[in-house]
Amino acid sequence: MLTALRTKYSEWLIRQALARMSGRRKRLEGLKGNEVQCPCCDGSFITFLPFGVADRRRAHAQCPACGSLERHRLMWLFIQERTPLLKQKQKLLHVAPERFYFDRLSKHPLVDYTAGDKFDPGYEYPKGTIDMDITRIQFPESTFDAVICSHVLEHVPDDSLAMRELLRVLKPGGWAIIQVPLSKAMARTDEDITITDPKERERRFGQHDHFRLYGLDLKDKLQAAGFGVEVVAYTDKFTPAERFRAGLPQDEDVYFCHRPTQS
């Protein structure tokens, strides 16, 4: 009896998965076009999809195929143009990897790829991801040529310790892209790790599991951890038409960091 129930349940799961795949294919067919093109997956569509919740829902934000958002597409273009990652052998630590990045970078012949994330029960991580606490990274000093850490530090109570750990595992002369939610209207980061109410966190920091909303002092914080920091106004290099076609943010800087060769 139990075996029969398990078989029926497995068959039901397969049917549900096939139905989702069929629905996704139909959705992609309906969005085929050449008005926009996603840099992350190279898919072409008539538009990007809306994304976000309630009053913060953004039009023209999410790729229908790979799910990338504006900041992901900007960072991917930056990686291709401004870093050696896809041009020469690099040992990369990718913190909390987005699946579309994981799929491309983990298979790239020049990338020695390590993906790490702090595991939560019930969440399915890309196969090969390791359980990693960013404030106690298990790798020796000077292990990696490069680090990518995007929209992670706002979730970490002690972000200064996390920054120092990222610097520690980076080789002297190595580079890192460290992105966070940031308000250019704020000179200083607004944070309070004692707030536990999800609604108050969302009101103040933008999301229920954030401890802070960064301000323009992010560069100072990264420099205090030991990084050299170049704040690149990367969106400025694109015309409005180019930003629309690639679905890029209007005004987002890339925090391009490096570990100095001498302390």
C-alpha cells in the first residue's frame, strides 16, 4: 500500500513539473521578439517582466528565461568587460550564487569555481554549493583570485567581519565585486541589528531579513576592512536605448574592490 502511494505521489510530482515546463515554454513563446536582449542568457524578447512586491513592483525588470534582474545584467556586462574572469584562469569564490551565474561560471573552462552559501533548511541550492558562513570562511588566507558577493552583506549582522573575511581569502592583487542595496540619498548607512520585527525591518531597510540599508559610506566601510575600492558609475557608459534593450538599472554603481599587494 505504502509503495503504491509513493508511486502515485511520484507520478503526480512528475505531472506537475511537466505542466510547469509546458506553461513556461508557452510564456516564452508569447514573449519572443527582438526589442530587448538579456546579457545573462542571450535571450531576446518583446519585453522584460515586472518584478517586486506591492508598491515596489518594477516594470521591465526580470528576464523571462533566466530570471535575472537589472543589477544582475549590469554586473554580468561589467564582469565581461572589466575583469579577467572569462579571459584567463581564475580561482573564484562566489557567495550566495544566483543560479544563472552558477550555471555559466561553474562550466566555464577558465574558472575554478567555488560557490558558498549559508544553508537554510528546505531550500534547494545548486548542486556543488558548499555550506559557508561568510563571517568564518573555511578557506585559508590568499586562496582565491576573485570574489563575487552580491546582495549578501545586508543579511549579515556583523558585516565588517564578513568584509574582512572576504579580503582574507583573496590573494594579494586579487579583485572582488561587492554589491549591496544602497541609497544614494543617504550619506551614512542606516542599520540596527537589534530590530527583530520583520515588518519594521521591511519598512526601514527594504526587506524583512535585512539588518541595514547602505549609504554612500559603503566605500569607507570596505576601505576600513582593507580593500582598495573603485566606485564605477558603470551605467553611465550606456545610452538610454542601450540600457532599455539590456534592461539595466538607471543609476547603479559597481563597487570594484581589490586586495592591495602590500599591507
